[in-house]
Amino acid sequence: MNNVKRDPRPLYLIVKDRLLELIKKGYYTNGSKLPSEFELAKDFGVSRPTLREALRVLEEENILVKKHGVGTFVNSTPTKIKSGIENLLSVTESIEQLNLKAGTKILSVQIVTSDDKDGQKLNLSSPAPLIKLERVRTADGEPVVFCIDKIPQSNLDKNLFENIEGSIFELLESHYNKKITYAVSEIVPVLANFKLADALGISSRTPLLLLEQVHFTNDDQPILYSKNYFRADKFAFHVVRKRV
């Protein structure tokens, strides 16, 4: 196993992502026991405290489970999809990081005219046509997220979005060479209305987590405004905070 290469992020996050990649690729399977801390630290070329911090984050994300006196195991029965909000992941990636199958149910794809809030979020000087998608995302067939996405139509082909099965991130990059590199996000607790409850197969007024985001390309252009309603019993978000 190659040693971890340095990048601007804290080293433990690099190790964490590398371990997660190995789990997703099946190098470590669900329910399997990880090598000892000594062996893993040696494999990655890092100190044991750095390795322990990476393992701790994966435990918080419910990817790993530590059994005292026995060892650390890949969690075979995760109860929630947990994600560090400091990492910009698509819904597809958030689901697949737990080795669950991400699916899509498209509810509608239409051309709408931007309203004042859309214009503010997407930096539009006047009302403009947007591609609006409403989708339900599933994890192993179970509905877990209701997604509303708005994208300036410009030269985009609405037909591509009518057949989208996975990540909008990937579609924009592969077909239009527009790579989303960061997002401005806000998390708000809300209660499911009848529409959301029906789409997600839950009772009305069930708690949801609304993740409202404006996504930007690497040249700082807003390209996607999304409102994703996550089932609070299926998703949890956390953030790594540092004192400065």
C-alpha cells in the first residue's frame, strides 16, 4: 500500500479518505477487521496518533466500529449515512461511501423563470430560464433525500437532465466541462410537508434536514442552486472545527 501523499489538508483527513476509498473498493469488506494501528500507520507512513484521528472520524461517520479488546471493524450494519460537511460530496457520493446503492426517481424536469431568490443565489441580473429538477434519491432502494436543483439553462440540454441517474456534478463536468469546486451551504431543520412526506414515504411533520447550497465553479461562477431535504433518521452531518 502506497504511503499517503501530502496535500494542503490535515494529514489525518487524507488518511481517512484513503481508508474510505479502500473500503469502497472492497479492499476491506463490510464486517471485516482492520489491521492493527501499528500496521496501518506503517502502511500509510504516518504516526499512530494521526492514524487514530483518522479512525476516530470514520467511527463518527459510522463507517467503522471499534470493539474494545477485539479491534476495529468495517461497520456491516450502518444506521445512518454520515458525512463531514467540510467535504463537498454529491448525494450520490454520500450514499455510496457506505457501500449502499444510490438510485434516482425523477419527479419532474422543467424550464422555469428565475424568481428574485434564484436571481440572488445565482447572480442573475434579470429573470432568466432555469432547468429545475425534482428528484428523490434512494439508498438500496429506500427513499432518503428529496432534491430540488436549479441550473441556469444557458446552452444546457434539458434532455440530458431528463434521463439523469446519478450526480449532477458529474453530468456538468463530463458534458459541459464545468467542474463544481466549492459551495456555500446552510443547514436548517424543517418538518416534512405533505409533498415531501409522500415522496419520502414518511409521515407529515417528520423532522428533515434541509441542506441549501449554491455551488460554484473554479472560476467562482454560481452554477447550481440546490435544496436537498434529507431524512434525519437516515442522514447526519458533522464538521471538523479548529481553534485559530
